[in-house]
Amino acid sequence: MLVIVGPTGVGKTALAVELGPQFRGEVVSADSRQIYRHMDIGTAKPTPQERARVPHHLLDLVDPDQELTLAHYQRLAMETMKEIWARGKLPMLVGGTGLYVRAVLEGWTVPQVPPNEPLRAQLFRRAEQEGAESLHRELAQVDPAAAERIDARNVRRVIRALEVYHETGRPISELQDKRPPSYRTLQIGLTMPRPQLYRRIDARIERMIEQGLVQEVRDLLARGYSPDLPSMSALGYAEIVRYLQNEISLEQAVALIKRHTRRFIRHQYNWFRLSDPSICWLDVTMPCFRQDAEELVRAFVRQD
């Protein structure tokens, strides 16, 4: 399996679309926002032209008011890869959601605990009333290993860990195990100097506005999707909702999207570390970048 990772906006999809036809590849998306239907512009889904060049899987899986658990994603990804292998093709796991990539690559055994909606609602209310740190402190008491791994600001993951503990009586860190798969993988990481990446992201956000991001969010609200849904907390959507609710100007919303995206990029580099020896990092600003990527994949597939 070929894996292409890196921060948002660095060019992962573009590389996959270049490599796919050469190596009989098919993309398995590892993006936790592109799973939602009706959310295309703000999540930078592959264009129809890109999908025509290379088959893309695991896009548009659920509506914005539905949930896709990590366990469900992992199962779909593995099933999809098996189907691609059966066709004699190369699965290409492509995306910037570290949780998705790690779950597949490291063979996580994800706790099969169904959502307890009343408990979740109660915990979300506590987070609003007492602050996210309060829930994180509670998690640290019952599952210090999970608390160390989960950022206190990631309220949904903190709540999920508490939910698993309350439902099973066991810490989620004990229920999570790793069973690395037997297939070979090549991980290619894409990077570029941070100032250039930030400029590229700023330009992409401006294009999203030109392409109709405001109308896309307006349509989602008109369909009845609540601004409080987890899907609507995605980069770009939460800020545009605030603009549509007359809380901020469009210029302020765009500035916030840019700022929050830069923060997200820093978070992604915590998942995909430049020092990770299992990832072959390529600087996309180098003239020989695409040639180097092709040579890496060519040598990898020849090992069969």
C-alpha cells in the first residue's frame, strides 16, 4: 500500500492523481471532513476531473448530521483496500487525518462501543458550563494514558474516551491495541517551507470564497443542519456560519479561517513528524520532487 500524508494544502491529492495512472493506483481517502455529503468546497474534495483520472473511495459516506466512528472508517478502509488488491491495483491511502492513517497503518483495535447520546449530551453541557479542562481532568483521573495523548481542546475525543470508560468500566487506552497488518507500505510525506505553505493556504481559502463557500454553508443551514453539529465545526464552515449569523464580517471570517488553518497545520505536523524515519519526506518546492516520488514508488512496487 502506498500512503501519502502531509499537512492540508500541500498537494497530496495532486500527487496521487499523477501517480495513480502510472502505477494502477486507486485512492482511499483518509480525510475526516471529506466523508460528509454536501460539503465539497470547504473540504477541498477532489474535483470531478481528478476523480475521472483516478478512482477515489471513502468520500461522501454520511450526511452532515450523521456520525462515522473511527472503527467504522477503519473497517471501510480495509474492505476497500482488499477490493482494490483483488482488482490487481495499488491502494493509495491519501489524507491528512492522522487518526485515520494511524488506525489503518498500525492496525488499531478500536473499541466497538456504540454512542450513548444522552451521556454525550450531558458531557457536552458540562464542557460548555465548566470548560473543556474540567472534562480533561476527569479523564486524567480514570485514564491518565488517554489524557496524556488527547489534547484538552479536542472535546469530542475527550468525551469519547469518557464515554467508553463509563460504558465498559475500562479505560479506552486498555481497550486500544495495535495489530500491524502484514502488507508492505511505502509512506511518502509531503512538506514545504512553512511561510510558503501558509501563502498557498491563504490563496486556496480565497479561491474557496470565490467558488461559493458562503453559499455552500448557507445551503447546509437551509437543509436544516444545525451549526452545532460536529461536521459544521470543520475549518471554514464554523467561521462562515458566524458571518451568516451577523456575528462577524466576511473579511473577519476569512481571516479567522486562515488563522485556524495555520493552527491546524501545526497540529498535523505533530501527527506526521518530519523526524519519523518511516516516512519518506519530499519537499514539493524542489524541482525534482515529482521525479523523486515516482522513483520511490517504482522501486517499491518492483519489490513484488
